[in-house]
Amino acid sequence: MAGLQQTNSEMILLSWVRQSTRNYPQVNVTNFTTSWSDGLAFNALLHSHRPDLFDWNVVASQQSPVQRLEHAFNIARQHLGIEKLLDPEDVATACPDKKSILMYVTSLFQALPQQVTMEAIREVEMLPRHSRVTREEHIEVHEQHFSQEVSFTCLLSSCCSKMVVSLPT
């Protein structure tokens, strides 16, 4: 039951984020990991509710991911009273920590307007589901004819990246 409640909470939170950032074409939030690493989603979320705080075009086009993340966290601290719970360098990675992102986005959800439409929830329900993964690292080795295919699946914080390397035998 707790898992179902967590899933429903995540779905509502993701629906709110997607609904809030809909008018920002550079932003497409589909998860609580990789969708946040460039800093655009955090800034779009803030700007959608408080456009008076900064110029979106300047932030979106002229800054690096770490600078955009730093900007968003500073705006949230100064104007919404949300403590800087994340380090930009920890988020600007290939696989940021899902629980950390969820915690911070929940803080934003509590501080900003929270209207979520049924349309936004249905949209999230239609997103492709990613398989649940653990923090373990798996290595699979497959041999095929004259080559050896090595698959490294690095599973970090519910984020999966896969690299296939073919080596001659």
C-alpha cells in the first residue's frame, strides 16, 4: 500500500511539473532523474509560477547546467524560503539521485500553486514506464561468433545507462 501511495504521489508531482512547464519547449520532464540534470526544468518550474523573478531567455540560453541549477536553487532560497538541499554538481550528472530530486521538487510543490488537472495526470499515465532497478551493478558477457559482446549495465539511483562494447576474439 505504501508503494502505491508513493507511486500516486510521484504521478501527481510529475503531472504538476509537466503542467507547469508545458509552455517551455526546451523542457520535457518525464522522470525525477535525467529530466532535471540540465537545470532547465527547475528554472522553468519557478518561472512558470513567478515570471517576475528572472528573465527566462537569459537563463535558458546563456548559462551552463551547473549555473542554471545554481540560479534555480538561489531563486528558490531567496524568494520562496526553500533551503538549498542539492548541490548543482550532484544534479548536473548523467543520473542524478531520484530521491533527492523528489525531495526538492516536493518542497517546490509545497511553496508554489498546486493546481493539477486530470488531463495532466492522464498524460503522465501515458508516459512509458521505466523498469524498476536496484543500485547493484550488473555485468553480462555474451559470446557471438567471432566477437565478444560485453554489456555493462550501470544502475544508479533508478537510472539506467547501458554501454555495449564489441571486442574481437
